[in-house]
Amino acid sequence: MFASGRRFDGRFLQLVAAPAARPVGRVGYVIGRKAMPRAVDRNRLRRRLREIVRAARPGLDAYDVILRVRSAVVAADVDAAAQEGARLVARVAASAASAT
């Protein structure tokens, strides 16, 4: 997936998208302890990203997606990282809509 997928980069996050192997695409989240040392912050960001993906889900069904934290995110930047995730997911959903 990391080798063959198309990458969309942001300041905090990287989104990797590849054509889905199944009828409905899957979504994975990679949030490492080095990037976010506190579990409560990792879980908060993961919950926010899941909501964003759920809202954009019909547009993402054609893709397997990985959302990965690229750089350190402190507790104060969780909202900014979630907004960036929304922009990245919207870009993928828009490219899926234009491809059909």
C-alpha cells in the first residue's frame, strides 16, 4: 500500500490512497508514539479522523486509504491536524468523483 499508493502530503498528516482491493475500501490510521507521546491525544486525533472519513465515506469507497501522522503533533495542534485531515480526505474524494 505504501509503495503503490498515491500520496497526499500536509504539514501534520500524509494520506496514501490506492484502488480498493475489495468492493468497499478500507481505512487505516498510523499514529505513532514518537509523533504523539500521550495516548489520550492519539485517541482524540484518531476519533476526529474517523468522523471525517465517515462523513466522506461514499466518495472514498473506491479507495483503500491510510492516514499517517508525519510530524510531531502536540495537544494544541490536534484540531489543526484534524482540519488538515479533512482537507486531504476531500482531495481524495474529489479525485474519485472526477475519475467517474
